[in-house]
Amino acid sequence: MRTSDPHSGVTDAYRACLRAMTDGDTDTLDDLLDGDFTLTHITGYAQPKAEWLAQMRAGQFVYHSVDEKDMAVEAEGGSAHVVGRIVTDATVYGAHADWRLRLTIDYARRDDTWTALRAVATTW
């Protein structure tokens, strides 16, 4: 996501990821996430980006909605850290539930674009 203000740029990038998840827009997610991006699930499994997106395309991860509860952004120079609490209505491997997730995401600025490097999901 492009912007000169680090806080709003990272916030925009974070919210764009959440929108792409609920839209099932794996092409946009592919653009927003670093090539080496990993998503560490509540199980502790650090899933590579390509595998996660392939499972979304196959319907194994379906995000019906995301309700953002709060978020905090720390940005300095070309790096940023986001901690957000969300409630995600999702179907994961056939199990449909509301997941109360705390997302911790590290970002790097490349040119004027904030790119997610890694995300860790825990429950709250």
C-alpha cells in the first residue's frame, strides 16, 4: 500500500489484507505479502504464503467476515509492527466458527509500498 505517512500507510496495508481475505482475493493478497511471507496459525504451524493462498483458492480457508476490534501500529523508518484484535467468521478445513484472533504482523517499506513479512495469529 502506497503512502508517505508510515502510520496510515501500514494501517491501510493491514486493512487491505483483511478485505482481501474476506473477498477471497488471493491475487491481491499475493501482491500485499512478501514472497517469503509466513502465517503462523493458532496451532503454531508457520504456513508459507503459497500454501496458504492455494488452500484459500481450494476453499479450505474461507473468511466470511472480519470484525476489527482494535489495532496498534509502531512504525520507524522502513519497518513497522501491527498488533490487531479481530473476530473472524471463518470456515477452516470445514469447521465454521467465530475466531477471536490477535494478529501480530511485521511490515517493511519497499520504495513507497508497505509489504507484510510475517504474521502470527493467537487467540484472545
